[in-house]
Amino acid sequence: MMRFVMRRYCMSMRMALPLLLVAAGATIVAAQADADEIRVAVASNFAETMSEISGRFEAATGHKVTLISGSTGKHYAQISNGAPFDVFFAADARRPELLERAGLAEPASRFTYAVGKLVLWSPHADYVDAKAKVLERGDFRHLAIANPKLAPYGRAAQEVLRARGLWRALNSRIVRGENVGQAFQFVRSGNAELGFVAYSQLKRPDQAFQGSMWEVPQILYTPIEQQAVSLKSSNVARAFMSFVRSDEALVIIRDYGYSTP
């Protein structure tokens, strides 16, 4: 009797196993179908912050986020020429607005995600004083800035130097990076003694600041209002943009040295 029961049990399991495998396979396929990928063009100054935000988004949703960082001007040109990005996180408000006007962005998707701060920084302690008199003294060979024609942080640096009456006097010493990330590398590597960079490049959660800096008064440059815009209509793009505006993401943005709307 016991052998008969075991034989019936084994036969039942052999019949049920293929059904279980089919059901499991269907679940996996469904999960893969629900997962999607999004290509995010992001301003270089926001790349590290966005990396943490996108990591949280991936963990919460299962979607894949591919980040492409670079200068806002370069991204704008690429998008205008059909680059396959899903969303665009610029370092200014002008380019997203231009894309919206040109019909290259999803209507009513544009919003301000962060407000950037400009600082004059040197990795050497006590090199940059509280009023940036080092600029007038001129005891340096190179001053790094982002390209004013391509990068909002570069344009802000140009405005500051003009306000201080130093743009022409220091022009021969200025080294221009394609974006503020490259300007930061010029200073960090020692190729420039100091440079105008984003405060967010220096402020890190639970990490001590190194060097010396002057936080530029807001009155000296146009506010760096950084806006984002959707370029394609998709559920994953809408979900990602919504996540960036969530309380969880806003805490990360502030932790990395930005103001939030």
C-alpha cells in the first residue's frame, strides 16, 4: 500500500514539475517585459548626484538607467540632431526651453530639479581667501573655468570676472574645459592652481572638504537654475522624472550641495 501511494505521489510530481517550470518561466518573462531602459543625458556637474539617484531608482523599479554626461551645450546640439536620449537634465533652463519650443520635448514635462552654486576653489588650504583677493593679486599661472559658450557654470564664471573687472586682465591665464567637470579636473590635477567650479563637486555626504574656496555671492552671476525635460513619451521616463522629484531624491540633491526649488 505504501509503495502504491509513493508511486502515485512521484507520478503527480512528474506531471506538476513541467507546469511549475512553465509558470516560473512566465513570471520571469513578465518581469523582463515590465523592466525597461532609459537613456539620460545629464550635465557633467550633476553626474555623480544623478548616479546615486538612478541607482535608487533601479533598485526600486528594476528599470535600467544609462547615464551620458557632458556639457549642456553639447547635449543640446546632439538632441537637436536626433540623439536617442529619453530625458535631458541640463545645467541651465534655456536649452530645455528651446527644445520645448522646437517641439523636441514632451509638452509640460519641463521642471527645475536643482539650483547650482558657483565657487572659486583650490585644493591647497588658505590659497583662496574669503573675498577672493587672490584673483586681484594674480599670483597664479592658470585659472580654470568651463567654456562659457557651452557650459552655464562657465558663463557664470565669466560674469563674475567681468563684475570684478578682471575678465580681460586674466584672459591669457584662463584655461577652458569643455564642461565644469573638465575644469574641476584641471584644478585637481594641478594643471591650474585654482578654478571656478560647482559647489556640488566639492560637497559630498559624510566627506570632509579639502582645500580652500570662495562661495561666489549670488549677486555676481545669473542664478544657475538647472532644468530637466522629457524627450520621449514612455512610462519609464515619466516614472523616472517623478522619482527625481520625490522626497528621497530631493534629500540626495541637497546632500550634494545644490539648492532645490
